[in-house]
Amino acid sequence: MRRRRLGLLLAAAALAVAGCGSSSSTTATAPPSAMPSGPVPGARVLPLVAIHGVAGPVSALAMPLATPAQQAAFVQQFPGAVVQKRVRGALRGALEHRGSNIVGAVVASGCDVPPGVVVTADGAGHVSIVAREVASPLPECLIPVTTVALVDLPAD
């Protein structure tokens, strides 16, 4: 278990450093008031979006989704109009029902959909969204699943 977790963390770090060929930035900007380091109290994780048949780059750094330009950059990282429409719909629903302090990240890509995510801040205002470990991961799969997490951050 520990080796798998370490391997996943190292792989995620390598992908984040390499950029994975993504044209969108996944670096979060600081919210109006910087959060203390650790778990983000009051962060509400919205239902995870699982996209089958798409393998994508994973990044723990949350991307702010407050402006139309940020939203477009986030959606553009996904290949195909159908997948983009699905992510755009989830994002639109989040913004309509929750507010404008939504952040998102691609949290997993592989055989399994994680059971949830953990939202933390680094003290400098950067938010990370990390997938929780799957209890019984599938050893292999025919169709990859990319999981997107959207989180409503507290206003203060």
C-alpha cells in the first residue's frame, strides 16, 4: 500500500513538473485572503466527474475557475467536444448553485474512480486537491477513467 501511494505521489509530481503537454496552467492563484497551511475548513467537494475513455494529466494544484478565461483554459485540457461539454456542464452547475469561489483539478487517471478527495492549502494561498486512495484498486483496465474534482472554497 505504502509503495503504491509513494509511487502515485512521485508520478503525480513528475507529471506536474513535466507539464504533460497540457497547454493550460494548473497553478492556482492566491484567493483574496491566504489560507493557513493544512486542511481547508469549509471546503465543499462537489460530486466527482468521472470521464471514461480519456486518459489525462493529473495535477494536485487546484486551478481557480472564477473567470470565463480560467474556465475555458480548464475545459480545453480535455480532448473532444463531448468530454469538454460534460466538464463545462459540471462547472456551470457548480457556479450556478455554489458561487464564484470554485477551483478544480484532474485528480486521478487510471482504472478506478477515487472515493473522494482531500483539500489542503500550503499557507501561501495555493490549494491542492488530492484523490483519496482506492481501497481495492483494479490491477488493469481496458478503458481509462479520468476523474475531475470541483471544490467550492469558503469565501473567507
